Amino acid sequence: MGSVRIYQKKEIRLDRLNLKQHQMFKLGNVGAAAVKNRLGAALGANGAASKPLTKRYASRIIEQLSQAEVDDVVQAGDTFRVTLRVLGGIVTHVLKMASAKDVTEYRRGFARVLDLPYNRQELTINLTAAGALYKKLITTAEGYAGDAPVMHQAVAVKAAIDALEAGFQEPGDPNS
């Protein structure tokens, strides 16, 4: 199976966020600052504190940590075993099969496309929809010290839904 790419918005208009989205934005900024502070306090090779990270390099580290490539999706009964290749190695998510209602709600809440003037489009990704469905479907997640990052959750959910839909297509279907 090929890789799954998730695109993030580069610019956020704070004046257009509702209260919950604004709180998630603040939480993300606090989390990014905490990671930057922890990495900035690391010791160098000579035992002295290393120089602080730049904003650009810290965001690059966070971007690399959030990347995930689907290695394999195996259906076993009413579950899907999704294997992801992430920066720290290989992790596995075992998800229950999603209902049609779950898939519809996920799609409705996950992405929104807004047509803009001059043949431009704005794509907004809502990771909370993927996180909510992940929490509903998760059986086990192996390879993590704590909870799986929301980006990995989104990739696992999308891979399971894609595998579910591929199972419904007929082998000779010209639309596949």
C-alpha cells in the first residue's frame, strides 16, 4: 500500500476560530513550546548546554515526528491491524471495523474545502474528527511509550477506512 499524506494548513486565521478550535490552537502552541524548551535544554557533546533551537528547526523536528507511512493493513475478522513506519521505528494499531455511520461522520468533520476567488481553494483539516473516531475504534496500539500522536491516529484511521472500502469493491470494477 502506498503512503498516506496529510496536509496541514500553513496559515491560521485566529479571528475565524470558534472557542474549541481556539483552545486547540493554544494547546498546540503550548505543546510546541514545551518540546522546544525540552530540546533546547539538552546537553551537547562536551557536557555544556546546547544552543537553543530556532523556531524553524523546532517546527521541522515536530513535522518529522508527526510523519507516518502505512506499511501494511491486514484485516483479521472485524478488526484491522495497521502497521505504520514512523521516525522511531514501526508501530501497530489494531482498530475495530468502522460502521457506515462512523465513516460518514468522520468524512463530514475531517476535511472542509472552501472555494476562493481566482480559482483557489482552501483545505481545512480537522484532526479532532480523526482522533474521536480513533478513540472509538482502537483496540490496541503497540510501539508507543504513551498515547499515539493525533497525526498517527489520523493516518491509521484513514488506512483502515481505505482498506474497508477496498474490500467492498469487486475485483473487475473499472472504478477502482
